[in-house]
Amino acid sequence: MLKPNDFVKYLVSLVEREDRGALAALRRGVGKPPGTTPDTFPIMVPRTADMDRFAADTYFLVGSLFALHPLNCKEGNMGTTFAAIRKPQAEEGDSLEKRFVALLNADAEDLPNHLRHAVSLAASKDVAINWAQLIADLRHWNHLDRFIQRRWAEQFWGRGVEADEDQQTQTVAAQHE
């Protein structure tokens, strides 16, 4: 089975080779149920043919979303991505937090739509996404423990709390000097 990192390397190679046709074909899958856009078949089917339907759909979804925003990083998860979006846009905090909570609450059927909005937001702020981690996370999205959603939440709110505490510590220290 195709490993997430290998698939992302392939997607990045499309960008490096400036294969605009392949990226455009993948983008045509955005907003449609994963694995239902024939334009994506020549790119995706050779890579997903040996996968079960759920795994293949995950790769189809991520391939399309990557083509929408081909900025890759190798650390973090979507919680990290939302935390990075939040930093320069503190005034959008409430709206951003609502989007993030909606993403965490999304069931598997609605998840592609929520991810499309999340990726579009990341693209508008030039924030990279760890695409390989997203693939790995989506494979466990429906787990009863919701451990993926918790990990994303820890990266989003945990980072914010640490940053707020650091800021408060620095402010208190400056007041006592």
C-alpha cells in the first residue's frame, strides 16, 4: 500500500515539474465526493488500485485538496495549521475557533467540505499543511475515542495557551523590573 509520505512526495513532484495539467485535474475533484471525478482517475487510480475504498477515498480527497494549496510542511497536524493561521489574525479568533470546532465535529460524510474550507483558509494565509499527517489522521477519523480530533485540539488550544502564558510571564517579569 502507498505510504502517505510517498504519496505527498509524488504530489510535490507535480509542483516541482510544473505539471499544471495534473494539478488542474486533481483540483477538479475538490467539492465532489472523493473518487468520483474521472479527470482524477489517470493520476490517482494507479496509486490507489490496491487499497480498500475508504483508504483510496482518503488519498483522492487529499490529492484534490493538495492541488488547491500545494504548500507542504513535515510537522504538525491540522490543529497546528489552525494555530498558525490564528497567530497573525488574532482579531479573527472567534470565527476561526468556530470553524475549527466545526471541523472537529464533522462526521466522515461532511469532512471533505469542512477540509476544503480549512485548506482554502490556510491557502489565503500562506500557511503550510502537513499533508502526510492529514492522510494518516483521516484514516482514523471515525475512531470511537476521537483521538485524532483530540490531538488536533491539543495542537490548536495547547499552543495558544502556551503562547498566552509566555506572553503573560514576560509581561509580569517586565512589570517587576
